[in-house]
Amino acid sequence: MKRIYASFALIILFIIGAKAQESNTKQDTIKHYQLEDIEIKSPKFNRNVFEIPAAATLVPDRLIESNRVQNLTDISSIVPNFFMPDYGSKLTSPVYIRGIGNRINTPAVGLYVDGIPYFEKSAFNFDFFDIERIEVLRGPQGTLYGRNAMGGLINIMTKQPGKQRHTYASVDQGNFNQFNIEASHIQPVTKNFSVMGGINYRENGGFFTNHYNDTKVDALESYSGRLKLAYNPLNNLHFNGNLQYEDSKQVGYPYALFNDSTNQAGDINYDHESIYNRKLLSSGFNVGFSGETFEFTASTSYQSIKDFQDIDQDFTPQSLFFVLQDQKQHMFSQEYNLRSTTDGLYNWLFGIFAFNQDQDKTVRVEYGEEGITKYRLPYSEYYYEKEYQNGNSGVAMFHQSTFTHGGLSLTLGLRADYEKATLDYGYDKYPNGALKPVEQFSSSMDFFEILPRIALKYSISEYFVPYATWSKGYNAGGFNSTFERPEDQTFKPEYSYNYEAGIKAKWLEQRIYANLAVFYIDWKDQQIYQTVPSGTGSMLTNAGKSESKGFELEIKALPAKNIETWMAFGFNDAKFVDYVKNATEDYSGKYLPYVPRFSFNVGGNYTIDLQKNWLDKIHVNVTYNGFGKHYWNEDNVAYQDYYGLLNSRISFERNHITLAFWGKNLLNEEYNSFYFQALGNSYAQIGKPATMGVNLKVAF
């Protein structure tokens, strides 16, 4: 209760500090009874969605707030053919777009946050606060963005410093001891210089109980902060810097034994408390200069990750295995872009990108008393350690030309991408605490690829634009983070050839927007998740040939002045075409795991204008998200059937104060959000139950 009182006291102080100021009333979200233009501002893009020959979804701040989007996993319910299962901790973040993604190792979907590239999977799941927009470009974006962008690109932009002073504070309380407080302030210092600072604290008491000791297994406590600087000494010259930090501690994991034959999860019941702690630091510095006919940008970024995991590997009441993982990572990147800014017959872009990523990881596997007995080890104590020093570095040059004649536009892109991966590996055993070296080696791999792209669009009118795109997707190979046999030390690159066609349109005086895209992906050497032979870890191998095909339809409409509605539907048929794992396992014709056959989101916002002395507006938001059947493994035995989630939010506004009541999974739908196999067993994570709460926000 002390936290709640302190939080409300903070908001009251903000109100007192603002009483001498005029409130900046938030603009009506539905302006002039027509849909707002959709501007895509991803790195290297700053154009209307009708000018981009690719499927793109924009999630603005009002939908982020009304849908209670708190992390990257939550946008699975908004973006068609985007799926990010809830893994149970922030350690890894499997992300799939149109079936393309990886459970472990390097992600196959690119992520940029305020222009900073995120290359490591353990950095993807961070706490959202003060988010301005989320953009998702589906289909390969490797020509312009290179690494990790085989499936698509996610661009997240937080609020920026500006010339207007602005402050807000928010406190949120929900069931399961959910608590969140955040505050942000923009302060202009001079005419050309402004700063912005924000803080966020989040915790929950856990949604699931470990029956072994009657304690919660998925509690979270997280602190994060952000500092931004903007300096514009000239009209055509700007400097931006930002620093973001998060320190999170999680108790996990909520995994239960799963029965593949009945497709049911049992109770969570294991003896060793498991945790994941992470410190994440991201920083970036950008310089931009605009000439009469061109724009030059330079972006420098640095990211540091330090995390620790202590996990019950067998997730049973038996004392079999415990795994401790300690990891440190540093990543530097530098990028230069030069592009034309005139609207003429020919537009161009040239760029160069370089990065260096170093990762030191130690994995320690301890055998418990029952594990030593079960495997008949002649020791009273036994554990082993593996050390991985991974290095990845690369450089790329890319170019894009766009030729325009009337409504016809042809875009040609090309990227030359080089990457080098290194591994220094050490393996030591400790029977009865005595060191016994087993193996050490150093190895390196080189990868080079040319990534072309061709796109054609024809603007029949300003708001009716068909397009077609062909591109090559690529995800480099590398070293497995866990392996037990020499043949499993590495995995090969994967390649895809992608075909997409679509139509974007607005009609009825810009009150309806629709985007239809159909796609076909021809996929070779797909990187597939596997457990290592002992079952105490996971690795990547390559499948022979796969294909993914489907379509996406997004519609937004304003049927009345204060009503906004939308529908997004994605269908994805993704299968192995030729995948013979060994002499007894042939998965050709099976569905790819972690790819729902379809997903959809329908919802609406209704605004009631009261303009009373005691209340200005009431906003009502209702959404329903559905996910089709998807399989957990390539054998297509275990699966999750269709499930749907109903969410709602109702808010009451008066000047600069908003009081909102929210609920997620209001029908308390039962489903499984994650699945894996280890030590001959199957495990699942149960989806979060119904949650609800209240939020108070003050902005001025």
C-alpha cells in the first residue's frame, strides 16, 4: 500500500506544479471525421504508407495505450501474421513474421528502437513506456537493413524531445499484484536545445503457483529509465542522443509437464527455484544534415547486456539437473546514409553499415543427488562448465534507386553483405569438485551474400495503389550456443525468395482504409530448433526446403464521427517441402512449428463528448484477438488449438487527468503460450489468466 500512496502523491505533486499553466488538452484522436494519414518513419523511410511497396502496419500511441501494449509480445494481437509466444522470461524472444523466425540464436526479424539496432534475442523483450509508435514492415528488409531482417522489421520510436514543455505521470494497479508507475518530462533548455527524461517501475507478484513449495514462479520486478537530447544549431543540422537502461529481475519459469497425447498441461511442480536477471544498456547518437537535394545521416550505437540465469532444467520435483548461465555482451554499430530528397524522375539512396558484437557466456550444468543416482555416476558431486566466447562482425554496402514516371514507380535495391563469426570454446568437467579439462578449440566462419530487391507500384490515384515486390531473404549461419557432437557445432545460412503483391486504398472521403497483401516464400536450408541429444540444451540445424504462403487484410473505418473500427486478418500456410531429418524421421509436408494458421484482431474505439464541468470525454475500447491452430514441433503431434482473447478499456477524461479501467483476457480463455521438449519430457507454459486493473494518468 505504501507504493500506491507514494505514486498518487507523485501525481498530486505534478498537478500542483501545473496549476499555474494552461492545460494542453489532448487533440481528438479522430480528426475532421476522416482517417489520419499513415506515415512510416522507420530508419531510411519517412514516407506515406501509399508510397511504400510493402505490407506495413503502424500502431500509434493511442492504440498502444488502449490495447495495453507493454512489450513486444503484446503486438502479436494487433499485427497480422506476427507471432511472438510468451517464453516465460526475457532471456529469449522467439519472433515470427509470415512463419520466418528462430526460437534461439540470432533472430530472423529485425528490431530498431529509436534508431538503435537490437541484434541479440535477450534484448528484444524490454518494458515499454512512453512509446510514440510501433511500425512493422512484413517481408524481407535485408536490402536496406541487412542482419536479422529476413522476416521483416520492427521499428519502435519513443517520445522525442521538442520545443514544447510536457510532463506526464501514470500509476497502474491490477490483480495478481500488478503495479506500474512511470513519469516523463520534456524540457526545452534553449531555442535549439531540449532534453527529455523518463522513468518506469514495473512489478507483478506472479500469475502461477509452483505446487512444490506453494510459491509464485513468474514474479517480475523491473526498473528502467531513458534520457534524450536534441540539439538543432541550424535549420538543416541536428544532433540527437539517447541513453536507455533497464534492470529487471524475474522469478520463473511457469513450465508444467505436458501430455502430448491428451494435449493437456499438468501442474507446475519443480524443486529448484529459477530466476533470470538482466541489465540492459542501449545508447545511440545521430547526426543529420540536409542539403538542397540530399540528406546525410550518421548513426552510432552501443548496447551492453549482462544477464544471469539459474534454472531447473528438468522442471520436476526430482533433484536432477540445474543450469546456471552467466552472459555478457557488447555490440557496436556505425551506419552512414546519403539519400536524395527531391520528388523527381529519379531518387536514390547509398549507405554503409558496420558492426561488431562480442559475447562471453559460461554455462554450468549441475547434477542433483537424484540425477547422480539416476545416471549412476561414481561421484558425490558432479558438474561441468562450458565457456563460449563468440564474436560477430560485419560490413555491408547497399544502394536503392527509384524511377518514377507519372503514377508508375520502379525500385531496385542491392546489398553486399559480409559477416564473420568466431568461437573460442572450452569444456571442463568437475567430478567431486576436481578440474578435468575435456576440450578446447577456436574456429571461425565467413559469410558473404548479395541481396537484391525489385518493387513495382502504380498509383492509379493518390489513394489507390497496387504494388508487387520480389526480394531475396538471408540469415547468416553461425555457431550453436550449445552442442554435444562435432557435427552440431555450426549451422548453415538460410535463404528465401519472396514474392508479394498487394493493394492499398482509401475511399468514402478517406473514412475507410484497406491494405491487402498476398505472399509466397520459397525457403531453403531453414534454421530449425532442436534439442541436443542429452536433452539438456537446444541448438539449430538446417531443414532442406520449406514454403510459406498466405495473405493479410487490414481495414480501418470511421462509420461515425466518434467511432473508429478496425479489422486485421492474416492467413499463413507454412510447411516443410523437403525435410528428411534422418532414416526414420521424414517431416516433408508437415506444418512449420510456431506458425498459427491464421490470426485476427477486431475492435473499435467509441468517444463520448460530454463537455461537462466534471467530465470532458469517455473513451470505450473493445478488442478481440483470435489465433488459429499451430503446432509446437516439426512432427506436428503437440499443438495449440484456436483460442481468442477479449480485452477492453474505458477511460474518463477531465482536462489533463485520465482515469481508466482495463481488462485483458476477460473471458479467462485457457490456452498454452509456449512449449518445448527436454530430457524426454514435454513442457508447456499456460497462457496468462484474466487480468484487470485501474490506471490514473496526469499530463500537462
